[in-house]
Amino acid sequence: AALDSWERLREAAAAVLLRLPTPLPGLCTPAALSPLLACALRLLACPRGREADSGAQLLLLILRKYGGAGDGGCCWRLDVARGEVEAPPAGGSDAQQAQQAQRAHQAAALWSYLSSACELLEQRVRLAEEDMLEACRGGLAQGVLLALRYSVPHVPWKRLAEQEADSSRNWRGLVCRLLALCYAVADLTLPVLSKPQDQNMVAADVDADDVDLDELADAELDGGEGGDALGPRAQIIMTGCWQSSKEVGLLLGALARLLPLEGAAALLSADHLSRMALYFTHSLCALKHNGAIDKTQQGFTALCERLLQQPDPTLRALPQRCLHQLLAFARRPGQGRSDIVRRSAGLPFGVVAIFYSEPTNSQRVLLQRGMAELLSGAAREGGESWPRVHAINCMRAAFQDAHLGVDTSAYLAPGMQAAIRGMAAPQWEVRNAASLLFTALLVRVLGFRNHAGKGTVAAKRAPTAADFFARHPQLHPFLLQQLEAAAASLESGSSSSSNSSSELHPSLFPVLVLLSRLRPSRLSHLSGSSGSSALAEQQLSPAPFAPLLQRCAAASTAAVRQLAASALPPLLLPEQQPAAAAELAAAVHEAVQAAAAPQQGAQRPASRPSFNVLHGRLLQLRALLESAADAGADATSAAALLAASARPLALCTADACCLGGAGSRLPAAVSLEYIRAAAAAAALAGSLQRQQGQAARGAAAAAKDWLLAVRQHCWQAVERSVEAQPPRDFCSPMLSCAYKHATQLCFMLLLTEAEQQQQAAGQQGQQGQEDPSLAASQHGRAVESRAVLQHLGVALLSRQYEVRCTALKALLKHVQAARHALRTTCTLRHLLFAHLAVEPHHKAQRRTLHLLALLPPTAAADGAAQNAALAAPAQGPEQEFAAVKRWATAAADSRVKQHAIRCLGPLLRQLSQGGLGPAASQAAGQLLGLAADCGQPVQLPELRLAAAEALAASGMLVLEPLQSEQAASTAAGAWEALLPLLEDEDEAVRAVASSAAAAAIDAFQGSVGGGAGQPATPGSAEAVAPSEERTLRRLFPALAARFGPHPALLSLLCRLCCPAAAAAAGVPGGACAGAAEAGRPAPAAIAAAAAAASGKIFDPEPDNMHEEPVLLAQLAAAALDQLATQVASANAAATGLWAWARAALRLLQQAAAELAPPAEAPEQGVVGVAPPCHARFAELYCAWLAMWVTARLPAESWPERSSLAAAVVGLADTPVGSAAAAPTTPQLAAAAAAAVARWAGDAERQADSGSTLFLL
């Protein structure tokens, strides 16, 4: 575990090892410790970070146990440069002399370790000066620096410095030597990491295209040996340099934090600290690598924190001097575009580090001075633009730092002003930096918009307009001035001939975005959060913004009108909104009537209004209605708003909803917004109907007639789209979107009306009795009403695909809400199947299949009767299955394929109700093939989810194996397809598969807890295991009890326990075998082990952290162990199991031959630290499980059992046996020992091996 790839596991293993007695058991002499030290040093020289960290952790363990850094430990002298260990001579007999000798030995041991580490670091530096590539193949200096950083906190520096006068060791000189080596490493790595790059590329992104072909050819001529196997040269050098650079920064920070600075024991002087501060400022100004910058910032923060705590004013002034140097570097002349790459690179990190290092219990003087200077630099216009970009980037970093949130809150308003002004700069780089700063401030003040859904905590975080201006009063006049200038610019631009968006005022969009993100107020008066006076509230009132927004809503740019409309509701109080809505609705009515008036001649009449103004007013009206419905306004204000909007709008319904008609005189965009305003009014009316107030119900009833008229005219437009193809969008922009919203409004109102009618009829039938399921059942029967089906049939005939898709979507939402209350809908299913055969658009195909998957299948008699009534040919489940299967196999769109596969499950269950006949067997095989193909990890998550849902709904999991051989094979194939989905990386897939498996277990087995077939597991493991693992642990004993020693189950268990042996032995597969085996990837654990053995710098980690092939092998082995004694001697299953055992034995023998060391074994490399069997753990462990299981087979079933037993026992002392695997893989050693003990027939050895404990 101390060598594991997981950092937390390595740290936990090191902590456990530290609790062991000193010296460690088995490592009581220098000769016994030397191999462990050599192992740590080999790991230390590895270019991969996790192995270097493993070596550093191991070296720290040795230092604390043997090197004098731990209390009560040994004081052996460790020479890490040469890999030598020397034990000191025994101390005197006197207690005082022994204590003095112990201190002397401890100082000598620590001196030996630290001085030899410096010597090893010097060797790495000299190698890098001669050959950088060769040094980076060994990690450059990251391993040594990492080991030193881990060791610094455990060295008693103060006591050692105080003893310096009594010894010959110069600890101050050692520290100076270490600092000089750190600076030397930095000088080597800085030229590589300071190259300007326009793209944010890290070392892992370097691909094979960066490799020199001549270099590859030379490597092939040399036999393929050398460090080039680690990766491309650029990748090797970049990785070694940035990891060494970040370790330099962290080590210097650790030294600055822990070494004594005062008195006679001071190990760091003022010159050392000044030189260290100069290094950090220079590095942060030059580095361009993100990882190196981040760790260097941490070291710089530690240095500044220590300096600000010193009583010496000279040392306390160093951080302020560093801040001045950084800001002077940002203002330096002669900069270019390469100086601002990566958002000013490390410069903002250095500034933030100084801000963060100030004590929290005192005033942050440096932050105040720095922010003032940054604000001044961000507002400076003229001259070079690069210093301004640096200032803006530094402010953005300060505002984004969560630890500085309280201290930087006073600068939010000036920062917002600087960001908005920066967007008016003529230089693109300033505008780019200002937009990033504006985004950071928006997130800081208003939160993330993508998380601000209705009713969420993030939505409530956004302040109201009154609260916002009360918190930031400086922004009220500034934003008002900027918006007034933007509105004037819009009006002046509209009067000219050019209306392009490039002439928009630069502050227009930022101000509108900020105002639109505010939250509408529910209070009827202004409420400042600071308790300001009435005069201050009046001065900070958001009301002056409303007229300016209405002026912006008439702009020629649609995006401006949209933003201006969305910003209006937060700026109006609830009692002001009805009057504003009435004014807007009256203006809309007048404009529509004027536009619909017949023209006199070909010229445009002077009385015709501007369509931009009309469109903007409709946008504002819709925003007010949606805000009232979403914000939960009081019933009185909402009712007044709805009544004020409905009356004028009802007078122009016919002209506004005439889509594609001959008399249409309005643009489609205007008609679209009118329809969307009606939809918002319908939502508001629905919420008012559910309230108890008389005014609310009256307003909803008053708007009902208007909404019915809107629905009638919209439906006429839908009917016209059936007869003729509507004009395209290039002829009438946004016409297709208008058809979409018209269809959506029609079906929303239609379904709501049908539901209300069904609910009223149900209440009359119940005669006042309350039924909890009444509402759901009436909601489900709404889709069966004749009006809904007739409208759906007409909509599906439309030539406009938006109409068809929207009608299906509206019905789909209604069906999903009433899924548990749906009854058999023969007419609807027939209508959907008939439409599916002729539908050309993938979106409509997907929604049709989704509906079919949700609707319950029709009974055969009901379907025949319904088809006869419709004069249509009968279409039973077999024909439906064949039709849907064609979509599942031939569909190009993945989501169409997903819903087609979901449909196949219920259809197969209905098809197999009378037994698994020929048609049902063929359909089951086809569905298993699709599930096996779509359940692969390389497939999309929605396809894997569809496979799990189809298997769960098909009924194949609960087939009775004793019914027939076909039923047993089908059931085993279904479980084989479902098992990988139980360990899928997607949570939704695992949940569906786990629920299906648990339901199947409960269906064919009442209780499996505590049964005889349970594997030997501790009682506590079941309680803490995840639900998917608990299901797996229940599943295998239940399958063994249900199937018994059936060949179908035995074959499945063999393939799960040891797939390699099963493939070599030709174990027959289930019903889904061979469906997609050619493209099926190796398990993640095996792939990761193979990648680790390859020795690349960046090994691909397993993508699926929930996949555990070893767990499946263990559970399958436990089930096989239960069934092995029940296999008949002359059964074909026994023959197959013996063939599987021979294949597993051959696999072990082949691995033993491959892993056997040569006669003269060369020295192990830095990668091959662990025994060879460690990299092939999964393969060997599964093979030993196979041998352990087959030892339980009856002896009379195989005459050559004795020779097989001798071969198994002979593997005990090979590289794949228990002795070779015990040091690093005890689980593999236990499995090997248990298998050998079984085959040897030794009861005592079986007891010593722990029986089935290796299965845990």
C-alpha cells in the first residue's frame, strides 16, 4: 500500500507503518535495511510523480524510524547518495553519557542524511547541465527535492543550530548549500517553463506529433531501448522541469516557515530571506506553466506570512517591497503580446499571495495599497495597453479568491466600474480582460446563473434591485449614466442609415446583463439592507432605470430588446407592474391594429408602427407575466397584472395569431412573442386558479376567453400547415419557432382542459368522497380524450416538423407526469405506430418511440378489436417488436436508438406471456444481442441506460431455468448482459440495473440473507457496502439456488471467474455470446496494470472507478465452489469444467515461465520495483481462483486428476506461487496457497491458508 498509485492510500499506509515498533520487524540490521533503502532511491529517481512520491514517503519512514528524525528511533547514518546504511557504536553505560551520546548520534545521523541528500541533488544538477533529456528521464530533481521537503518538518533545526558550536558540523553552511542547489535547479528549469505559449497546453497534452521521426528511427536502430519509451522528448523535459520547479518553490516555502530566524540559532539571515523573496518574484513574473506557478505561489505565501510575523521592521518590509516590484514589473515599458499570455501568467498569483499572507486579525494594509494601485492602473487610458491588462487580471484573481472575499468586498463597485469602462477600450486585449473581470464580479455578487433555477438556493442568492443599490450605492449613478448614454446612442443610431451591432454603446450589454440578473422584489416598498433613510432610498430607487429600459427595448438589435425586457421586472415594484403592463398591452393593441390596417398603394403608410418597438413591448409584457408566475407574487398583484394584460390583448388576437395566412401583416417574430405572452398568461392563470382568493379566480376566468381565442387561431394556423408547406424562415424569420410555440400553447391548454373535465366528472362520480389516486387517474385519462387524439392526429400530419415534434413533446410531458395512472391506450398506440412508419425527422422519431416506451402495451384482444374498429390491419406484439427492432438497429441517431431499445423490453415481456415459444425465443436473442452491444463501456451513457431498462422490463431475468434449455440459456444471457451494468460508471445506469436485479432476486427467492450459499463475509461489510455491491453479494447465491448445477449457469460463472481460461477452453457462451466480443475492451483494472507495466510518464487511469472485475471473479468463484460438489460425474458440465481447469493451469505455467528471472538477473529498474506478479495480479488471481474451485469437483469425473494435482502443487515455489507474491500481494498469495492446499489434499495446510478468507 505504501507504493500504491493513490496518494491518500500511501499516506495512510505510511502512518500505519510509523505505529509499528522501532526498528521495524525484520529490518533490525543495516544489512536488512539496505534493500528497502535501495528500493526507495530507485523510486525517487522515477519520472512519474506518484512513484517519486512513494519513494519520498518510504524514505521519510526510514528517516523517522532509523535516521534520527523520530522520537525514540534509531540513529543510523543514512547515505542516500550511495545507498549505504551504518549503525553507530553503542553509547556509554552512564545515563547522562548515554543521553549525550544519543544526541550526538542523532545529529550525526541527520547530518549524514541531509548532506548526502545535497550531494545527490548536486549529482542531478550536474547531469542536467550535461544532458537535460537524460536527467529528465530520471525526474530531474523532483524526487530528491520531494524527499527533502518531507524531511524538513521532522528535523530539530533549532537544537541542531544551538549545538553547532560544540561540533564540527556547519548547519548554516548546509542550509546555504541547500539554498544554492535549489536556485541552481530553478535556473535549469526556468528557461523551459518561461517560453510564451499561446495555447494552454500541459505536458500530458503533448502527443506523438511532437516526436522527431529521426529520433524514433535512431531508437529503433538501438534496439528500442532507452528512455524514449517514456514518451516524446518534449513531454519528458516539460514534465521533469515543471515538477522540479514546483518542488523548489514548496521546499523554499517549507524552509522559510520552519527554520529559525532569530537569535544564535538563526539558520536564515536577512540576506537569505531577501534572496528568497527575489527568487519568488522573479519566478512568478517569468513562469508560464500553470502547475509550477500554483506551487510557487504556495511557497511565496509561506515566506510572506513568516516575514510579516517578524519583529524586525526590515524583514516586515520585504513583502511590501515585493508588491512594489511586481506592480513595477506590470507597468514596465516595452511589453508585447507574449507578456499577457495565460492571463498575465504568474503575476496575479504573486499579488494575491502577498494579499493572502497578511494576518487576519489586523488591517490588511498591503491589500488596500495594492487594490488602490490596481484600480488606478485599470482605469488608466492612453499609452500602452499591456499594463492595464495586467492590472485587470490581478484584480480578477483577487476577486476570485474565496479567502479574500470579505476584504475585497469594499472594492466590488470600483471593480465593476473599471470592468465596464474597460469594455470601451479600443484594444482587444483590454476588452478581453475587462470582460473576464466583469464575469468574475457577476459571479461574486449574483452567483452562477446556470444553477439559479426556480426555487433554488442560488436563485435566492441574487439580491433585489433595492438591496443591490443599497449595498453598492456608487453603482446607481454610474449605471444610470451608462444606460442613458447607451439609450441615446441607440436612438441616434436608429435615425441614421446604419443600424449594425458594431455601433452599439460598449456599456449597453454589461449594464443590461447586470440588471437582468437581479431578483424581482416581492415587497411593496423599497427596503435597503443597510437601514438607510427615506431620502437615501429615493435617491437609490431603481425606478429611473425603467424608462431607459423601455427605450432600449425599441432597439433594432433583437438581443438588446431581449435583455432590456428581462431587466424590467426586477426594477418595478409589484404594485407598479399592473399599470406598466396595462400601458404596454394598450400600446400593443394600437400597434397591431395599425399594422393590420389595409395599405393604400404600395408605399408604407406613415401611421404603421415600428415592428421593433412592437416586438420590444411584447417582450416586456411577457417578462412581467413570467416574473409574476415564477417569483410567487401575491394574488392581488398577480390578478391585477393578468387582468390589465388580458383585456387589451384580447382585442387583437385574430391579427396577431395569423401565422402563414393570406391576411397576415405582422412579422412572425411579433406573432411569436404574442403567443409566448399568452402562454405566460396561461401559466399565471393556472397558478391563480389554485388559490382561494376571489380576485385571483376572477382574473383567471376573465383571461380564459382570451386564451381560448388564442388557442383557436393558433390551431387554425396548425391546420393550414397540413394543407400547404409554410414559407421558410429566410422568407419570414422565426416563423418555424412561432409554429412551435403555437402548437405548444394549443396542446397545453387542450390537455389542461381535458384534465379538468375528467377531474370534474370523477368528482361527481365519487359524490364528495376523497380518493388519493383520483387526481393521478384523471390526469392519466386526459390523454385518452377524443379531442386530444383528434388534435394529435392533425398535428402529426403537418408538413412543418416543428409542429409534429412539439405536439409529441407536449403529450410526452403529460404522459410522464401520469405514467403510473395510464391505462391501455389502443388508439394512441396505433396512431403512434402508424406515424412512426412515415416520420422522416429524427427528433419526432425519438419522441414517438419515447411515448411508445412509456405507454403500457395493449392486450392482443383489445388491440384486434381496436384495429377492427379503425378498419386497420391487426398488428400484434410480434409485428410491433419487429418494427421497433428495425429502428433499434438501423437508426443513425443515438437517442432514437435509445428509445427504440427501451420499447423492446415491454414488447418482449408481452410476447413471452404464453411461454418462450419460437417467436419469443428469437426476439429474446435479438434483444440480448442489442443489450450486449449497447451495454459496452465504449457506448454512450444513454444507450447503456436503455439496455438496462430493456433488460429490466423484458422479464428475461425471472425466467424459470427448469422450463426449458432455451429459457435457462436466455436467463443466463440476460444476467450476463446485466452484470457489467451493475458496475457502470454512470450512476443512473447502476441504479436501474441494481433495482432490476434486486426485484428479480425478490421475485424468485424470498430470502437469501444468512443462507447456506452466502459467501464468507463479515457481518459489518454488508452494512457499509454500497447498494450495488450488496445486490451483487445477494445475486450469486440466489442464482446458484435457482439454477443449480445447470450448464448455462456454470458456463457463465466460469467466464466471470477466469475469462482468459474460459476463452482458451472454449466455454460456450450464453444467448448474447459473440454479440460484441470483438470490440469489447479489457477490464479497467487489467488495462491499468498493462499501462503501468509499459512505463509511460502519463499512465491512463481507469475510467470507471466502480468496475471491480476481481469482485465479480470472487463472487463467481464462491458460487462455483457451492455448485462444484453437485456436478454429476458423467455430466457434460463436468467435462467443461475440467477443460477450464486445464486452461487455467496452462495459463499459470506460461506466466511462471515468463516471469522466471534469468540466470544472471540484471539490476532492477526504477519501474520494476515490485515483483513481476504484481503487474499481472488480476490475471494470476483469477487463474488461482479457477484452480481452487475445480479442486472440489468429484475425483471420479476425471481420471487424470492426480497428474493435474501434481502440476498445481509444483507451481507453489514458482514466481506465480504464494512465496513470490506474499511481500506485495498477500491476496494473491492466499489464493495460491488455498488452491495448492486443496489439490494436495492437506487438511492442515487448508486450515493454515485461511480457507475462503482470500475471497474478502
